[in-house]
Amino acid sequence: MEASIVELRYKMNDVLRALERKEEVTVLYRGKVKGTIKPVQASVEADALKHPFFGSEKGLRESIAEEMEILRGGRFGGL
């Protein structure tokens, strides 16, 4: 699919549908190609879920708020 800058602005739903169909969207500015928008590959999504951030709260002993307070040191912790 090809889309101009104006079409990206006003027809974003069509662009998103094309990406769902695994089509690349070529972005045009004044008739010249400026770039492409590619759909996300399934392996990239799976790799993102392996990142240590996901599920990191499982090993916490305290609540997330308490853990953040410990990490930050509190407002007056350095005084």
C-alpha cells in the first residue's frame, strides 16, 4: 500500500488494516518515497515477552510501591 502524508493523517484506520494484513505501507511526500512502515514480525513480539521486565513483579517480597520506595530511597533519604 502507498499512502501520502495527508492519507496517513486522515486514513490511519486504512493504514492499520493494511498492517494487520501484513502489508508494508510506503510513505510518500510530494510523490517521492520517504520511508516504509512494516508490520511487526511474530518473532519480535515473542522476543519482547522474554525481556526481564515482563513478570519482574513475581519475585518481589514487598508491594510494587514499597519496592519503588526502597529503590528511590525516599524523599529525604540522602539528608
